[in-house]
Amino acid sequence: PLPDALPISQIRRAADSIALNIAEGSTGQTNPEFRQFLGYAIRSAVEVVACLYIGQRREIINTKDFHMLYEQTEEVVKMLQGLRNSLR
């Protein structure tokens, strides 16, 4: 059913957006511009987390997978924040 599939497809789009924003921002941009794209990537990662919570609430994602994916996304956010902070 479409309502249940929505969080999974949204997670995929948001996860793709993380990589695409990093790539776009890293190509010949100034540090302030790259920092802006890293901010977009971080927001996309936060969107992934929100989708994970929705998926868990709808029982699309089990607790074990939720925690694994949450921890991986949290690590990505920390790395992105570290990279963004290094560009000051």
C-alpha cells in the first residue's frame, strides 16, 4: 500500500540528497558556499531520521534496524558537522 511505502521512498530520496549536496558543494565552490551545501546535507540527514521514526511507528522498520540506521545516520551528521566546522 502506498502510505506504508512512503517513508521508505522518502528515506531513499533524503539519503541520496545527502550525497548529492556534498558533491555539488565540493565542486569549485568557496568555503562559505560549500558550508551551505553541507548544511543542506545535514538537513537531509535529519529528514532521514524523521522518516526512520515514522517508519518505526508504522511498523515498517523493526526496532533493531531502526537503531542501526539511526546510529549510522547520526555518525554521518557528526562527520558532516565536523567537516563544515573545519571550513570556517
